[in-house]
Amino acid sequence: MIEASKDSDASSRLTCGMVGGGAGAFIGDVHRKALAFDAKATLVAGSFSRDPSKSLATGRSLGLSADRLYGGYAEMAASEARRDDKIDFVVIVTPNNLHFPVAKVFLENGINVVCDKPLVLTSKQAEELKALAAAKNLLFCVTYTYTGYPMVKQARAMVRNGDIGEIRFVTAEYAQDWLATALETTGQKQAAWRTDPEQTGIANSVGDIGTHAENIVSYITGLSIASLCARLDTFVKGRRLDDNATVMVNYASGAKGLYWVSQIAIGNDNDLRVRVFGSKGAIEWAQQDPNYLKVSYLDKPVEQLSRGRDRLYPDAAGTSRIPGGHPEGYFEAFSNVYRSFCDALAKKRAGQPLGPEERDFPGLDAGASGVKFIEKCVESSRKGGTWVGVD
Ligand SMILES: NC(=O)c1ccc[n+]([C@@H]2O[C@H](COP(=O)([O-])OP(=O)(O)OC[C@H]3O[C@@H](n4cnc5c(N)ncnc54)[C@H](O)[C@@H]3O)[C@@H](O)[C@H]2O)c1
């Protein structure tokens, strides 16, 4: 007989529930698959749709027990909180407008939260969640997926170690073309809610992908935005929110930046690309070729670091899962965010203190910063593209 080690004991695993992610949804299913990579948490409960019968059908298809399938998220939070085996955390994968009420009710019921981006619709809501999570001593993760890529972690470690010197200029592009036509009028539900201010918030492209650009720059460089100047465009007739935006940025350090995000950039699937120019060198990472990092110095040939092959900093090497040349991608990046979060939560559950290095997952500060970025971009654009301070 093989004796189970304590680590592999299923009873020591975390459990979670999910709000959103019903049949036909995009990101809920990605979260479930990413969670399965390391099996550090098991999905046991859910309210997967605003329609209870659809929620039930999704829960059954996932093999969950009927007594943990709920008709609504508030009922789920209250019922789970009463159980001895209550979920350790909830995963929120609904349209943006529900992030705040759902996160709030779970925090109030003493349950840790993983929430997709953008965190909430207003800075006031973000501050309320920060205060609530702190008062209840709960962990909160905002799933900015791109922070989970090993080569993004390598870029961050190189900047931290001064390999490219003092940062002078940053560019971030996030180009897509899926909203180049009025897809929202065809019944495509992801397009419909993203272009509806009631469900998505005050911005579309800036909220949906601009926050990823803001977050990945902040994660890699540690720079904080002091002021920005934005122009939000709406190219598709009848659309109520932006589908393209250009943002100039001044960082507190004196460095400068330029972000371009677009959903009408024909020929682009999901082209997130970041370039960081320092006084000694430069680095470039592209989401569609995520296993490599381009590194340039003035006096050397251009280098291309390969995940899983070249000697990388420990953060990057430790999150690489298979040898180089076997491409890793979006699922692995997502699972790395979950691995960091679950390890931190397991440690906290065991009553052990958490050091800052054990919190390598985006939290409420990152989420709040994304919300502030959206608000300031909209404010600047509405004022005709003037510079606005970001406090
Ligand atoms: N991290 C990333 O890279 C990434 C990628 C895509 C989407 N997202 C974010 O994930 C969230 C969901 O996006 P999506 O594209 O998966 O949307 P989606 O429309 O595909 O899915 C939303 C799901 O929420 C469910 N829902 C709606 N109201 C509900 C309620 N009251 N109770 C329970 N479930 C409810 C819907 O039925 C649906 O199943 C958004 O906030 C989006 O910004 C993040």
C-alpha cells in the first residue's frame, strides 16, 4: 500500500466556491482549469448564473453536491459561512458591476476572496473593500493574469536588480480587434456587457484591457503614476463607450510612459506588449510569444532569454513548469497566480505569519490602483485630453 504524505492529503486542501462562470462564460472555466493545475484548492460550491436553473445545471455538470449549489450569491455567502466546512475562498467571475456587492457580502461573512479585474467600478468601492478585508483579516487576490508569466517575473527581477539601470521610458500596448464591428448588437454576451456602462463601468477598452496594461507595467517596474493625459476614442457607430485609447504617463520617479489599448486594431488577437527602456538596457515582452524575453544592451548583441532554458532569476525559474521549447501560456500563468494565493492562504489558515515575498499575487492595492487609472483616464479625456494628477 502506498502511504499518503501529509502534503497530498486531500482533506488538507483548500476549498472554494465560484460566483459566475456558468455555461458559455469565458473566464470562469479558465479559473477552474487553472485551479486544477496544482490541486491546491477544490471547487465545492457555486452560484454560477443569475438564473438559478442554469446555475444548478452548471454545478451538476461539475459534479458538485446539490446542497452547495445556490440560487443567489448572497444566500451562498450566508449559507457557506454557517457551515463547519465552509469554503476557504470565493472566486468572483461575473461582469464588473457585480464584483463589489459580491466581494462585500463574502468578506462580511468572513470568507477570503479572489476577484477578477477590474476590481470594482469606483475608487470609493475599492477603499471600502480594502477597509473591510483589513478589519476581517482576510486575503484578497485580483486576478491580473499576466503577472503569473515566468518571463514577466524575470523582467521584474531584472528591473529590481538594476540590470537595465534607471528606467527612463515605458511603452505598453494592448491591441485586439474583436470589437472592430458592433458585435454587441448581435447577441454576443461578452461584447454586450462590456459595452454597457451599467455593467462594465465608465470605460470599456480602458477598463477591460487598459487596466491590464497599467498593472503589468506597475508589476514589472514598480513605478507609480503621478499624472496622465488620456484620449479615449469610440470608433464604432452607436457604441456608448471607448473602444480605443491613448494615454501618456508621468511616473513619480520622473520616468515617462505611453500606453495604447485598442479593440478595433484589425489583425490583432490579444497583443499585449511591454517595453521598458533603462539607462543601461531595455527589455521587451509580448503576451503572444510569452516564453521569451528580449533583452538589449548598447554594447552587446540582442539577447533572447528562453523560459525553461536560460539561467533565470529564482522567481521566474520557480514558476516555470516544463523544459524550454514546450510552450507554456495563459493557463499556466493563471495557475501561478492561484499557486501563490493558495500557498499564502494555507499558511494563514495554519496560523503562520505571511512575509511580503509570500504574497506574490495581485491584491487590493493593485486592484484599487487599476480603478483609479480608469477614473483618471476618463476624467482627462472628458476634459479634452488635459493632464490630471493621480494621487
Ligand atoms: N483576468 C483576465 O485575463 C480576464 C479575462 C477575461 C475576463 N476577465 C474578467 O472576468 C469577468 C467575467 O468576464 P467573462 O468574459 O468571463 O464574462 P462572461 O459574460 O463570459 O461570464 C459572466 C458570468 O457571470 C454570470 N453572472 C451574471 N450575473 C450573475 C449573478 N448575479 N450571479 C451569478 N452569476 C452571474 C453569467 O451568467 C456568466 O456565466 C469580468 O470582470 C472580466 O473583466 C478577466
